[in-house]
Amino acid sequence: VSTLVGVDLGGTNIRAAVATGVFTHTAPAHAATPGTGGPDAVIEAIARCVDEAVEGQAIDGLAIGIPGPLDPRRGIVYAAPQLHGWDGFDAASALRERLGCDVVIHNDANLAGYAEWVAGAGRGTNDFVFITASTGVGGALILESELYVGKSGTAGEIGHMPLSPEYPACSEGHQGCLEGTASGTAIAHAARRAVAAGETTSLSGLASAVIDGRAVQDAARAGDEVALRIFTAAARNLGRAVGGLINLFSPEAVAIGGGLINAGDLLFGPLRAAVGEMAFAVPAEQCRIVEAELGTDAGLVGAVAWVVKSFGVPNVADTR
Ligand SMILES: [Zn+2]
């Protein structure tokens, strides 16, 4: 019987759980992600969280989702803006040394997309696109039933596709990429600009720091026209990007996840309407556009599914 561990590493929290099936897991152990002390402190916190999860069993393999572009084949993190000192860090070797087991690393959004494919909105498809829209916009591509990462290992950065050079820059400095207009951050920026320009909106009663994507969403739902215009524009841009992805990959399903989907029809109405601005009719007719199903569990479920895929499933009858 193998003890296989999945870990979801975020900028503030760590979760670790033991695989009990192809994508099922034990109740996760939790820890805070150290904000200081660099990679060593984070590796130590992960190791303690994993120790708690395995309850004394020897570990046969571990997969971890990390928030940043990385090379899953070499185990190297290229950059991780939420983790201090992780640029160029050999995370797989550090964890392997500390825990004494085989370790694979992967980008967190890619693992969330993999989870949706194995256990959520993409179940049963061969070609599947996952988009997560919250503070930023991330994604994953499952092509011919494989998680596609490309030459560098970083493919699937759907948030950084170009839309229009007239749009604002994202946090990475790309002028007019999808994340620069359709993320919660971008929606909040647009609302602050509207307030600063003196537009008539309920948001002008809020302190600038309080205006976030959620506040714009709430104001739009309450009928605020400026908030509705901003939110609708973001949803339309997301829909146009989905249309482009349909042209590029002709997937069977595109699942949208992340905090923005709490807006429901406010997001999906204009999003679906805009897909046809870009997509060819035939691939669009054969593609479902759906809400992601796993919510904030997707990262951990993806790490569990990935450790099982990577190291086998001797203690599991239900193989994919
Ligand atoms: Zn960008």
C-alpha cells in the first residue's frame, strides 16, 4: 500500500492530504505559509503539514501545486510572486531532501484544471480548457487527455493572451492582456478610475481601498449602472477570449472557475453572448461553456490526482 500525498501551496495557506483514491483524499492538514524566512521556512512548514497529514506513515510520493510559472519536468520554480525568494528555486529537490520521498511539482492553476478534468466540470472529455478568474486570471489546457505544459513547462497561461493594446496592463506589465481587463483586480481598478473621474455610482461612497472585484459585483447586482457596465465589459472580454480558445483548440468543454463566477448570470450572460464574436459556429456548437465544480478544493484535488497519476495507485481499485 502506497502513501501518496497531495499538497496545495498558496501565498497564505498550505493544505496537505493523503490520496484515498484517484482524486479523493483524507481530511486535509492545514498550516500558514510563512511570510518571512524565505524558501527554507516554507519548505519546513510544508514538511510539518505533510507529517501531520500522513500520521507517521512513510511517504511513497508527493505532488505539490505552487502559485507561479515553473517547470514540472525539472522541478524548478521560475517565479512565484506570492513567495519570497522562490525565483529559480529547485523546489522538488528541496522537498525530496527534506521528506525523503519522490516529489513532483506543478503550477497551481494547471493542477486545478487537471482536477476539474478528472473530477469536475471536464469529466469524460478529451479536450478541455479551464479558466480561473479571481484576483488574477489563470488556466489549464487538457489536450488529447494530457495536461499540456509545452516546451518550458509553463503553457496554459490563458490570462496573458492579448486582447487589445488600448486596455490596461496586468500585474506582469502586459499591455492589454486578458488579466489586465477581466480579473477582479482589473475590475476594481476600472471602478476606481470611474469614481476618480466623477461618474455617478454607489461605489463613490466607498473608500478606494475597499473597492474590490466583489464590491463592483455587489453594486452591479444592486443595479448600479457604472458597476454593471464595468462588470459586463470584463465578462464580454472573457467571452471573446473563450471564443478564441474555441477556435484554437475546439475543446469539448470550457469551464470557468474562480471568485468571479459567484456573479452567476451577471458573468455568464455577457460571457456567453460574446463567445460568438470570435468563435466559429461549428466548434462553438460542440463546446459546452460551464461553471467549474470544485471551487477552492480544486487545487488540493488536483495535487492528489497528480500524485496518483505520477506514482501509481496500488492501494486504489478505481483507476481511471
Ligand atoms: Zn498579462
